[in-house]
Amino acid sequence: MQEIKFQIKGMHCTSCAFLIEENLKGQPGIIQVKVNHSGQNGEVIYDENSTSESAIFQRVRGAGDYQAEKI
């Protein structure tokens, strides 16, 4: 298992955070997701044998007009 923490740009409300969380939860290999609107950040625990950081960031971008950057 791996953990990644990242800043998310483009979130305007708690619904944005929920949308990103739901989009990530649908990805194989994702174990746990936390997205915080007020902190503009996210945290994902994932199985590195099933997914990757780049795939996670791609899912964040795919949820809307969001950008993710590792911290």
C-alpha cells in the first residue's frame, strides 16, 4: 500500500470534493480517499500493484476542471 497527499486546484464547494472522492473510489486499487474542500487537498491510500499516482491524478482531472499536485 502507498499513500499520496496532494493539493487540488479548482474546487469551489463541498460538492466538488464529493465528486472527486466518488470518481476516485471507482478506480481499481483505491483503498481509501479523503478530499477536503476547505483545505483544497486530498489523500489517497492505494495498492501500487493495481494503480499509480499518474492514474489517480488523471481521475482527479477527469472529475471536472481540477488540477492535482503532489505535496
